[in-house]
Amino acid sequence: MRSYAVLAPEAWPLRNSATSKPRNLMTRALTIALALLALAPTALPLPQLSRAERKERVKNLPEKYRQFLLDVEPIIQKGEEAAFLALDSDAQREVFIDAFWQRRAPPGLSGEVYRARYYALIEEAAKKYRRHTDRYVVQVVNGEPQDIFDPDCRKLLQPIQIWHYVRLANGSTGDVFFYIPRDRIDYVLWQPVARGQVQAWEELLTHGGLQEGAVAVFFGRPFGRFGMPLKPLIESDCKDPDRLRAAIENAEIARATASKVFQAAPVAEEPMKLLLKSMVLADPKAPKFTAEMTVRFPRRDGNRTDAEVTILVPRSKLAISDVAGTKTYRIDVTGEVLKNEEFFEKYRYRFDFPADIKADMLPVVIDRLLPRGTFTLRVKVADAESHAEAIVEKEIEVPDVGVGAPAPGRAPVAEAATTTLRIIPLPDQILSGLQHIDTIAAGADIAAVEFFLDGRKIMTKRQAPYTLDLDLGEVPQVRRVRALAVNAKGEPLTGDEIEVNSGTDPFRVRIIWPRVSVRLKGRTRVEMAVSIPEGKTLAALQLFYNDTPVATLFDPPFVQTLDIPATAGVGYLRAVATLAGDPSPPVEDTVVINTPQFMEEVNVHLIELPTTVTRNNRPVNDLDAGAFTVLDDGKPVKIAKFEHVTNLPLSLGLAIDTSGSMQPRMAEAQKAAAQFFHSTLKPGDRAFLVSFDVRTDTVQKWSSSLADITAGLAKLRAEESTALYDAVVYSLYNFHGVKGQKALVLITDGKDTASKFTFDQALEYARRASVPIYAIGIGIGATEVDTRFKLGRLCTETGGNIFYIQQTADLDRVYAGIQSELRSQYILGIYPPEGVKPGSKWREVTVQVSEGKAKTIRGYYP
């Protein structure tokens, strides 16, 4: 839910002035997507080195890194070597080497352990064979052979060794054929390629063998399959001639692929290219310009100091970028922080400046949180359009700045003022009833703290400690708690806001500071936090001031200093986060700043209506938006969003009864649920698993891994009583903030016997959650009227469905029906009518369709 502050009674114009309609969120989403596509990190092209350039660069390396290249010669890929030779500093080389080993380490093994194993391997190989000879390389790449065959030929054939592998690193199986050429002293791989057949066989012969073979061919007495006097030579000169003959013929047949025994298992180069992109590397082909760097230390953050780095970039050296009609100057920043000539941290940003900016020098401001000590900063600033670049370097001494105070001799910045107020966060769990709200306040000008709940002032505390015991109500719901510090005149100074019962979606972004700002001018420090699902990585975090992109951050800490114009009025900050290589839509958070003292709020929260349409009890999948009419409290409203499920990821929860009465059915229920997830979840979908008996437990949190979910099912055990209504509330809590298609499947075999929440409270929570519930009642007879009635209400009020079966063998059929319905839904979006305020009464919704029958949630709370 998003709320924007407005002056009462007129709405603040986040609405189109010409149409007086809410902002088009689809247009905004498209703009964000295009902007993120433009800023997405692209792989750095690898340098192409000639043989002379390579030789020169290797020669210029310190001995330690020349030795590294020699050690890894059997396994390093050409692109990796070229990238390593392009690095500028030893610190970069150390980071590269660590990543080199980690890329090769199997899952669950650290790069350091893999590195130690590799060096043990090459030492073992070096004890048997001279380094960098063919046998040494083959053993390093492929390991010890399963068998070594030496035919012990005496005078007509050169010394031969045949190594047998069940599986080579390149994936093939077979023999590796070595021999000692007549002019060499060590074994080499026999590679009969690009030579005539006779010449290839002659390589295996001694001078005596050549003479005998030549006479045999001259008199026209060929032997063997290949026209050479092979049979008599082998049989007369070697032991086990049959095995040797087969090995020679196999080697000749596989001659085109023989060199692949030197090829280590391939490693993806994309992570390595992205690593290079995060390093400060000069592009010899890029135009150069001069930039100025200054550093100040405005404040302390925890046990570190905020090092605010400002780089002035000449606008005249930049080209204008045009992304989706928005013209900007885009500057890419890559930075390294070194301590004692070693990497302390690295980071990447992108900054956007409007094309109509008048300043000759564009200020790029970077915040890094550093401990006290001496550091070296290396920063590359590059124009994203023309690729012109500058590299600046500076050694700094980071002081230990006092809490809330600027460094000695430094001017304070807006957010470093001594007047602060922050709310101590509450536990991230389901909360209801009486909760204690505590704050941390600093500043002599604070005369009182006003507390607000969901935008309504509920108390003023005029002396410290500024705390409050707040009743959140019996039914858990999303609540916003705000604290506002005022001076003796009642003028607002600063404040903070938290959200309670915010759900468990693992992908979230939040602007931590500022949350409540009424006088924000000049340099302003914006702090953001991002929660990333397990196994995923952040693609980018983009910060907007109003609709203007300000900066894009790729690495923590997610802190950005921006300049709020002194003449600026009401505005807003927006943070948008996206995941790398994941179809999940972006998530965002918005904070309104510089709000007047007396304000109301207008709700622009988009209400999503998951809708199923059936005709003759079969899903209808070919309707467009024009086929639907939505009635809000009996009056038609405009459909602001229309999507079919084929375009949307599915977020699915399964709550399964594990009370003692389910014991005989548990094995079948687990098996059927596993099959349901296997057939239902597609790429981009995700699910969670909850079990409930006398208490409710999360067996598997949100995950897109079918293996994780199946493993969770295997943990289920049946025992104790049934807390059904608690399970409904607990499960639906997980869906808060989740957009798009979603559903909760609830499996139970009886009535509630142990819940803390009542049925009415659970129903109220389900109404607020707006998540379709599909309940499956196992063995619930027709005489259990009350149980059937309550399960049915939970489903019909939320737009789901109820199924009654007598045995778990019927679960497959029911799951098939649920899957069919979930994959045949439409998502309709509406905005509440003008004048409807957040927290007002329940509003009934009806969806009508031109043909067939529509089913959706019964209503919503604004």
C-alpha cells in the first residue's frame, strides 16, 4: 500500500492535471523497466592481445603473478588470462585470483580449499613428470588415469604410454596416447592431425622401424587396416600387440579431438567479466578528461565514519543520453578503497543529471562508511554515452567523528544536525494487541513528540522518555506508526515512521532515512535497506527524487547524498530495486518530504482483484478488458489494470493440517502435495509451506526451488490439536506486499480446537489480505455444518473455492482443479473512488462479465 500526503481538502497533484486521474502505474513500471535496462551492467569486452603484447605484459608482472600464470596454465582459459593481464594493480590481481578459485570450486567448497587441492595436485604431478610437459598437463587437468599401459616395444617402435580414463574433464571417455618422438627425450601426446596417414604412423617408428616399414611398402606388401606393415612390427616388437593395435586405431580415429585432453572443464566467463567491470581499469581507447575529487567526513554511522566523496565532472566532456524520451547526462562510477595496498572494498554507481542542467561541473557524491585509518581511494568516472573517462586517486586519513557531530573543521550537512528522532523497530512478526513503542531522541530543541497511528494523531508526549503503549487491535493488520518531534512553538522538526505487520516477502526495499521530513534542504543523506531472497543477487537499486533518477547503487552500503533545492516544496523520494536474472517485478518504497504541518492523506492504493471466469464449469481464457465491469459498492469504476495469468508469476502458499487426526493420511498428503507443486510451479513462481497443529510453523519460507519445497514436505509430522484459524492468519501474513497472482491452499480434516484467534478475526484478516483461499476438507461429513460453513466463508469471501473429499487419494483430482483455476485467472486493478480515505469501512466489490460467470474477492478495506 502506498499513501501520498496532500493538503486538505484538495489532493496533492500526484495526479495528471489534465485528466485529474491517478498516475498510470503501468506507464511508471514501463519507464522504470526501460531505465533499468539502460543501466544494467553489461559484460566488459575482454582485451585482444597479440603474442608480442602478451609476452610484454607477462614480462612486466611481479614475479608472484608470473608464477601464478605458470601454475594455472593447464586450467586457465584464454579470456581469463587476457583479463588478468589487463589489471592495473596488485590489489586487483589478488581479488581476481580469489574469484578465479571460487569460480572453479564445486558447490559447498570454498575457493581457498579448492586452491589448496589444486596446488597439492600439481605438486604430485610434478613429482612424476617434468612441469608443463604433456603428461604433467593431462594429469593436472584430468587427474590420475585409471590405468597406464606400457607396451614395452624394444627396437622398431618408439616408447609408448597409453592412459585410460573412464571420464575426462572434457566429458569424453577413452585412451590418451603418448609417445617419445625420435628427436625428443620426453613423452608427448600423439596427435595425427593435418598429416598424411603414412606420415602419422611413421612418427611412431624408430629409425630401424622406418627402414623395415619403408621396404615393406616399397615392395607392395601392406599389412593391417591402414595400409602400413603394422601387424608384423607390433607383433614382433611389443608385448600385448592386440591391445596396442586397438589403442593405435582408436587414437587415429579420434585424431581430430585428441588435443581436447588438455582442456579443463569450462568455467563461465560472465562472472569474471562483471568482476572486471567493478574494478578501476583504464580503457586505452576511451577519450580522457580531468576530474576533481574532494572528501569530507560529515558524521559518524555506528562505529564508522561517513566519508563523503565529491567528484566534479566537466559537463562539456559528457554526451546526452536519451532513454525512453528522457534526456540525461549519465555517469558511471567504479571505485576501489585500498588499505595497506589491499582491497578494503569496491563499489559501482550510476548517476543521472537532467539534460537541462546549467552547472559547468556536475557533482558526483559518493558515501562510503569507513573505520578510522589511512585509505587510498581510486575512482573512475565515465560517461555512459561517449565512454570518455577520468581516473582520480587520493589518499585520505579517516577521523573518528563524534556521534551526530561533524568532523573537526568540517561543516555539518542537513541530515547531520543534532536534532534526530528514530523509532526502535518492532519485531518482524505478526503483532496485535498492546505494543510498546520506544524512540531515540537527540536535540535540545525538542519540546514534545507527537505519535500517529495510520495518519491519525493519538498522543503527545511532552517530556522524555518519548515512549507509548499502543493498542494495535485484536485483528493483526498493517499499521503505520509515526513519531514527530516538535519545538516549543509546535513547529515540526523531524520524525520517523515504521510499518507493523509488513509480511515475510524476502524481496523488499525501504528508505530508512529520512522517513518524516518537513524542512529538508541542501545536502541530504538518504539511507536505504534492501532484503534479497536467498540465492538471489541485486541487479540495481535506483533512487529517484520526484520523477528524476538521481543515482543507481549496485553494492552496499545503500547510502546516497543528494542536494534538495532550497526552493523545493513538497516532493518525494522513491527507491526501486530489481533482482539479477529473475523475472520478479521491481519492488519500491516511497517517502514524501517537505510536507506542510497540517496534512491529510489520500489513498492511491491499487486494489487487485484476482478473477476467475467460467462457462459451463470450464475456465474462459480469451477475454479482454472490455468484457469486464467492476462495481465498487454498487457503482461502476474504471479498470486501471488488466493482466492475464500467463504474464504473471504465481506466489503460492500451502498450509497443511498436521494435527494427530491427520496421522493416517499424512504420507498420501505429502505425496500429493509434492506432485501438485511439481506440476504447478513454473519458472518465476515461488511458494512457502506452513504446518499447523496446536501451533503454526513455517516449514519452508518463500522459495522458487522445487527441491526446497519437497524437502519441507518430507519434514511434516502429525500430532496434537488443530489451530486452524491461527494458521489462516499466519499464512496470509506471508503475502503482505506480494503483487500479482497469489493463492493459499489450506488442507484440514476437522474443526478448529486450539486457535488464539477467533473465526471472525481470521475472516477479517482474510478480507484485508485479499488472497484467494482454496480449502480442502478431508473427511468432513455433511453433518459438520458449522465447520463446513466457516471453511466456505473463508473461501468465498476471498474469491477462492472449497473442496470436500473423503480420502487423500482424491487430492490429485482436487489439485488439478486448483491448478486449472490458478492458470486461468485475470488480475483486475481498481483505485478507490475519490474521497475514500485509508482505514474506512469495508467496501463490497462485484465483477461482471459479458459472458460466463466471474468469481473474485467480495470486497476490500481502503
